[in-house]
Amino acid sequence: MTGVRTATLDDVARAAGVSRATASRVVTGQGPASPRARDRVTAAVAALGYVPDASARALVTRTGTRLAIAVIGHTAAVLDDPYVGRVLTSAAHVAAEREVGVSLHWLPLADPGSLARLADGRGLGGLVVVNPTRPALETVPRTLRGRVAAVGVGARHVPSFDVDNRAGTDGVVRHLVRTGRHRIAMVTGPSWLPCGDRAVDAYRRVLRDSGGEPRVVTGDFTAARGAKAAVEIMARWPDTDAVFALSDLTALGVLDGLHALGVRVPGDVAVAGFDDIAFAGLSRPALTTSTHPVEDIAAAAAQAVLDRRDTSGATFYPSALVVRDSA
């Protein structure tokens, strides 16, 4: 007896003469599609008897129906970071086109094993780890290898996608030097996050090349820490003439802290950040920064997981200098 082949979303897209993404948006009711496309997809669904039952297909293929976005941090407050929101939104768009749900999870930094427990979860189709650490990634079970990717560089056996913050930092700090700043302080990211090491190395190299001395203060990517770091920098090195922060939120906090001290920006001290978030151009003065293509990075990580793409090692995305009034 010959079984009857079940229609797939690809079949619907071909019959309707539209892309798979358009067919998915019409079927799931998520995202834009023209009235004509909707009519054609609806007619194809009826003609083919297509049933969008992702759960049933997942049971057969053993691929799961959920993409988990797992964010490592000290507390669950890390989930409120706008950066995480950008990752989640971009990954959700990729997942929706493949009829897969998305869930968001906090993984305590002090408990690397929490990643392994999440990986054992029922219905898990793939896992994207944000703020990855080597101890956490080493707990990923072999059964999930090939279905895990990292946003940020973690371990060699897990494909990772990240911004080239080494080149980006180099561009920002060299810009500060070119504009006459030579006593430049840096507010880093969290010390436990390995991806920040590349940026610190680039900062130190530029200062060495220009005859400057490093002035490094540890940050945590928050505005509150940036304001405190500004006070600390000016107390330790009163002649500082520029501050580079490895996140725009931190840089905005630095602006606030310097303003409270009566320091003029950029008259007395220039300030630059990294990320080019939406608020960077709205601050006063507008913030000089370097771009961070979070959406592209997150989409690539989600696609690598859900499409089982054969990727290995680290993929870096370029960062471009954006010059504004603060530096």
C-alpha cells in the first residue's frame, strides 16, 4: 500500500507562485503580505489540503518545535537589556518563517549546568546562547550538537556569530587620537565575558602605537555603571581627555556622570561608545560610536540552528565608525 504524501509549506509556496517566507506569513498570520498573495496562498492551502501542524511534523523528524534563546548573566535582569530584545526579535522572525516557536531563558552565570538542563527540555528544536562562556557551552550534550549556536564567541565546537569589536574598537580609538585625544580611558564589558577581550586588546594596541598609557575601568554594559565609571576615571586620572565605553548604554551613563561633575563634552572630555543603538543619535551631545549589526548576527545564528547549516568556528560581522558631536 502506498502512503499519501502530505503537502508541505514548500508545496503551497510553489502552487501559489510566492516565496516560502510569504507563504509562511500568510499561513501563520504573522507579517506582511499583499492581498493578492494572501488570496493565492489561501487557494493553494485549500487545493492541497495543507495543514500547518508543526508539532506533528516535529514528532516525525525529531527536530522539536521551539527555538530557545538562552542569555547568560548574573541575574535575570539581563533579559531586560535592549540588546537581548534585538536578538530575540530577529531570531523570532527567522523562526516564524519555519513555523517554530521561540522561548527566552535566563541562565545564571554561577550555574553553567543550567544550559545542559535547558538543552534536555522537551520539544527543543535548537538553542541560541547569548553571552556565551566556555564552561557553559562545554555542558551541551552531544545529542544537541549541530543544533546550538552562540551569539558571541564561546567554544570551538559551537558555531559562533559576533561583531568584529576588535576592528570596531580600533576605529573608534584611532579616531579619538586623530582628533587630538591622547589620554583615553576605556570602560570595558563584564570581566567574565570573553568576547570583550578582543576590544581591550585593540584599545591597548592603539594607545601603545600612539604613546598613550592604558586607563581601563571594568564595566557591565549598563548606564548606571557608566555614570559611576566616569566619576572613578576623573578621580584616578583627572587629565583624561577622552572616554571610550564598550557599549552605548555605558557611554550614555558616562555622559551623565561627566555632566554631574561639570565636565564639558566634548570640550573637556570626548566620549564614544559602541553599538550605535537608536538612542545614540538622540543624546546631547549625540554619541560617536561604532555599529553593531545585532539583527544580522542573531538571524545568522538562528538560521544555522534551524536549517542545520554546516558552520564551524567564528563568523565576524564588520563594525563601522559613526562620528557625531560627542567626539
